[in-house]
Amino acid sequence: MSRYFFDLHNGDGEVADENGVILNSEADVPHEVARILTGIAMEEFTHEDRRGVITVKVRNAEGTSISVGTLTFTYETLDRP
């Protein structure tokens, strides 16, 4: 088991993960990145016309960047006849 840090980058700037998450292995990192990205999209990009890009950069316990995940989100209402 190892600790991984998930730093958030979005339109508001960067938010460094100071606590991290303990995962069984590095193979679990993509699932955690997907959970973070979709959770943020559900909170921030609903109920009105929205566009955004969210990026999560992952660091290992030594502080080395090991991966990055990005979600581009677009939601818009359509004109109705």
C-alpha cells in the first residue's frame, strides 16, 4: 500500500493535495482519478450552460509526478422550437 497525492488544476488555479490517499497499488490510481474528475463535474458543471477543463496530476509518496488525467466538460441547453 502506498500514498498518492491528487493535485487539482481547473479554472480557479491549482489546489495541491496535502493529505493524499492510501491505495493498494499504483494500478488503483486511474480509478481514483476518474472518481475525482466525475465528482467535480457533478458538483460544478450542472444546471446551467457550462464548459470546463479539470486536470488531476498524481504524485507518489516521494513527490514524483506519475500520471495526469483530464476531463473536458460541455453542457448547454438547446433552443426549442
